[in-house]
Amino acid sequence: GKGEAGTLACAASPAKNPDLIYAGGQNNGVSSGIIKSVDGGKHWTRNSKGLWDTRILGVWLHPDAPTGNHVFAGTHSGVYESTDGAASWTLCKETAAWGFVTSFRAGLIGGEPYLLANSEHGILTRRRAASAFSAWQRIESPGGIANNDHLSVVTTGGRTEVLTCIGGWGGGKLYYASLDAPTRATWSGPLKLPDRNYTGWATYPGQSLIFGRCSSPTACGEGVRPIGVFDTLGACQAAVNKTSPPPRGYTYQSKDPTLGGYAGHCYALSAFGPFDLHPQKGVASGRAPGFVAGEEIDCSNAAVDPRDRDHFLFSRGGEFRTYESRDGGRTVSRVASHDVGAFFVLIDSQGWYYTATQDGAFVSRDGGVGWEALHVVMHSRDGRRIDRVPHDYQRIVPDFRGDGIAFPSDQGLHILNRSSDNLTSAVGDMRNTMALSAILSPNEQGSRSLVVNLWDWNVGASWDDGATWAGWAKGEASPGSCGEGGGGQGMGRSRKAIMFHRNHFYNSSDGGRNWARGNLPAPMGAFVYVRQPGSRTEPAGACFALFSAPAGQVLRGRSRSSAGGGASSPDRDYSPELDDEQEEAGEDEEAAGGPQLYSPGLLPPPRAGSVVHLMTSSDFGGSWRWAPLQP
């Protein structure tokens, strides 16, 4: 493959013209508009004339236009339509007031073919035989639909049903909608497991009820009570039976040394729910006799089997693992053979299962018994073969080239190859990566070096003024530990450069070929350097920056960058898994009032009780001192 590109949310390609591909996406404040390839993904062009909202959530081809020239785009401000192969676009004005539109499918209402789309608060409908640019109608939903939800449909006896999660990204409730008319549906839900009355204890080997609920072997969250250390499961069960008040469940951690300090511990639980069990080796749990109320199915994403309306997969909100039901939601079971992160799920027309999230994309060809990771294989210019499973997948797209599957991600577009576990890259010369800063420096070849903070995965580099992007060679100290995000700038023609991300700073003295890293007590929010007398660009050595930290947390200090200060080795593949964990942790901190992202030239507004600190450097940002800024 030719590497990675930027964010895509969806893609479409006709079965009779497979070299034609449309795609589009968005990431934070940056969006691609519609991009198009006519050679199977080798070369791409932008096709957004008349598209006044380029934040693309969905793209789809009219099923009665086999050449692929009749295209729909879902955006944050409604549906756009093109009948000339995306050369021009027209807004379907009636959809502008219905919120974002995410995806499109075909279905039947009253036995008549219809086009369907899902919007922020409903399902959009239009007669399939209607002329281009005809008006859409809307079926109102009982709540919001997440803007990454791909419409999942099944048709039985001339009537189409939709299975969807009503709620946000983190989780919602599961509903069926039977489409009765273009503006009306019968909504069934939220789907709920039945109440059960158990007459005896039940044991669940290899399942834990305390997973993620204890910070140490003897310190657990609400409803979990440590009751001691025991040599056997039987001894734990005997202790549980003597516990007052009687518990609803228990978990025993066996004497397996791999369980560390938890080995042998027994826990009593005050509640038991159908979704509380978590697979874990060396552990056993139990459920007490008595009444257990059925829970509503909490889902982030759901997909119905297009051949069986009672069969579906869903990812559970907050847990992000795959669950399955074969009886319309009356019972569900976790797919135990697939204990990896799952947000997006799908069952295709051949009965294959799929999941995708930052852990990667996976397929089961045997009804969930076995799962294979889907690989993205790339070859670097220095001859390395890079085999990567983790990607920031944004959707699993059905109906691609007929009954095919595509995987758009924050790194571009990849297509299922049914005869291999290696995905086919359609990245080609796609140029839609989100650049946060461009650090410019002259180089020895008389050209310019560009170091760019990117979204997604990591920092990128070009040593020939953007003609090619090669990154760092073996033996060079890359800023790879920066990860996605951050920002910085070069300092005139000096080849001095600075970069900041979260609690780290990086500096280079050779135009970005080699970087040293240092640590800061808080993320900084502004940077400026002093110019030489009579120059508007060349640095004198003095630099200033600002950061904000809680009062009393930081007073005075200093930090010097180090060549070995955590910068990733250029001959070691960058790990997107680790980076995304850091990014997500940072995003959680920000939501909770913690560290903020670097904002070039701007100081983030101080939070209540915070003190602004002035950072000073006399060596082009190689070392820093700081002290509270005096009013």
C-alpha cells in the first residue's frame, strides 16, 4: 500500500463500475468535501462544487444508476444530490432543518421501493422511482441517532425494518422501526431482556463480576465487598453463603499467580445484572437464586442480519464489546470468542460478521466462532514492510461494489478482500490529512524541510518542500512520541524549531531532522521568539511561552530537553494504540477541566483557581525556566 491519509467517514462504489469511488469525511474542524477516484483509488480529485457543507458523514449511489453518476451526500446540514458524477451538487432544501444525515440504504414501504436515510432525529424517505431532486419526507424517531450510525435494514414480506440505537456515541437504547408509510413507523423498544426468577445458584466459570470495579484487592466500588482470601472456590462460596445481607452474586479469584495480589480473594456483590459478567481467566462468579430484573439493551452501534430480522449484533455502550441476539433481543450473549474492542458492527449479505474500532477491523466467516484481524500492509521508501491492524476506523460500509465491504478510517480507505485477511488500500494519492501546523526550515539542498503536526497518528515530514513525504530515517531522532496533535514553528532561516504537545516540548537545531524532548508541568498555550536587531525573522535566542496551572501546584522551575528524552526511535514502528490511549486520556482530562491542547499563539483561558506562568528560554527553546506571571 501507499501509506495512510486523512479522515474519511464513508465511501461508495458501483458494482458495474468498480474503479469509480466516492468518499468523504470530517475530523474536528477540518473536512474533505467529496473526493472521487476513477481508477480504483490510485488517484483522487476533489468534487465539491455547490457543496456548501463539506463535513461529509455519508455518501451513497442511487441503486438505479449503475454507472454511478447519481450520488447522494449526507452532511451536517442535510442531503446533497448530484446527477453528474459529483461535478456539481444541489442541496435538498427540505432536509436542511432535519439535522445531520449520516447514511443511506434501499428499502420497501408498503411493498414499494424507497430510498432511506438516517438523520439526527429520524429516518428520511423518498420514492425510489421519483425523479432526481424530488422531496424527501421524514419519519420522526423517539430520540437522537448518533452521527456515526450506519443505517441497518432488513426486509421481510415486503416491509423494511430498521434496527438502530437511539442515543449518543457512548450508548443508547435499541429499537426496531417497522416502516409503515413515508412519514410513519411503528417503533418497538427500547428492547429489554425479560425478567427472570432463578430457583438456585448459577456458576459462571471464566467470568468476573468485579472487572474494572476494584482499585486494589481490598478497595472496590459501590456494591462490591471483599470478604477475604480463600484457597478454593468452595471455601469462597461457603463464606458467601454466610454473608449478611445475602449477596446477589460473587466472584472468586483463584490462586493463579498471574492474578497477582488479587489471587485467592473472594468478593460478594449486592446486585447482579445480565451484562455484568466479563471474561477473565482464572476466575469464577456466581448468581444467587431469586428475582433478576431484565435490563434494557444499551448499545452504541447495532446491525441486523439482512437475511433474518431476529438476528443482530450490537456493541454495548461503555464496554465496547460485541454482543449477539438470535431471537429479536429476548436473549443476548456476549461473543466470547472476540474479546477485543468493538464499536462498529455489521453482518453482511453472506452472513459474515465484522467489527471495527481503534483496536482494528475484524471478520468472522463462520458465524462468530472464529475471528481474523484484517491487516493494512504498507511499504516504506526505505524498504520496510509495515503490517498494521490498529486503525481509527470510522465506519463499516456495506453495499460497496454491490455486496462488498469498505472500511473508511482516520487514515484513509481500505476495502475488504474476501480471499485474504489483507485489506486492499485505496489511499493512492489521497490528500486529505488534517495539518495542525507547518514547521518550515531551509535545508542543505536549497529547498525547504516541512515538519507537520497531523491528525491522525503522528508527526509527518517532507525534506523536499512537500513533493514527497518520507518521515525520519534510521539513526535520526524523530519526534514520534509527540503522537497526533500538537503544534510548533520554525525560526526564520536558522533551522531552529520548536514543538509543543501536552506536557512536553521538543526542539531541533537542524531543521527538524533530529529532535530532543523535555517535560513541562502543564501544557503551554503560546510561543514567541525575539528577533535579531533589524530582522523580522531571524532568532536572537530568547523565547517566551505561557502555561496555566492550578494555584500552588507549580511555582518556579526549569527543564532542559534531552536527546534521549523520550523521543521515539525512528527505526521502531509507531504504535497508534498507545497514542490513541494518550489522546483519549487527554480528551477526558480536558472534559473534566484538566490539561488543554496547545493552541499556537493563544493562551487558553485560565480555569478557576489557576495561575498563569511565564516560560523563558535563552537557547532557542532547548531549556526553559518558568515562574508565576506577575499582574
